[in-house]
Amino acid sequence: MIIYEITAAVQDNLVEKFENYMSGTHIQDVIDSGYFESAEFARILPGSYRIRYILNSRKDLEKYIESDADALRADFLKNFPDGVNIVREVLDVIKTW
């Protein structure tokens, strides 16, 4: 299992728009790409968020990045050209309980 995790730091004036966009559009669009098993959207602190996407394999993530990521990232940037700082990480799950 692979976790594709995004951490977002959002300016105060964009928090409501960001939450609405992520909850109502972006995360579902990522899931609809067909490569992901599930997703979670969590608030760490006001203006700080974590989005976790679960995939079966790194190969699925590579296919997503090759085929769908550019368009989805472009749509995100169209909505948030400034004011959101994104960090992406990929985690290989060793074991779950």
C-alpha cells in the first residue's frame, strides 16, 4: 500500500474557499481518476491541512502522475494561484494493524 500525502498551508482569507474546493471538487476528481482506493481530508490547525490518498501500488501512483496529475494540478492552480503552499510526500506502508 502507498500513501500519497499532501500538506497544505492556506492563507486565512482563502480557508473557506479551500475547504469547499477540496471537499466539493478536487478530492473527488482525484478519486475519479481511478487509481486511488480512498482519501482523507483533515484539518491540522486552522489554515493547515493534510490530504491522504491511498493506492495499492507505486505503479498506480506513477500512472496517475503520468496521465491525470498535470490537469488536476492546473485546475488547482487556476483556483489558488497564490496563498496555498503545498508539500507532497509518498509513503510506502510497511505494515498496518
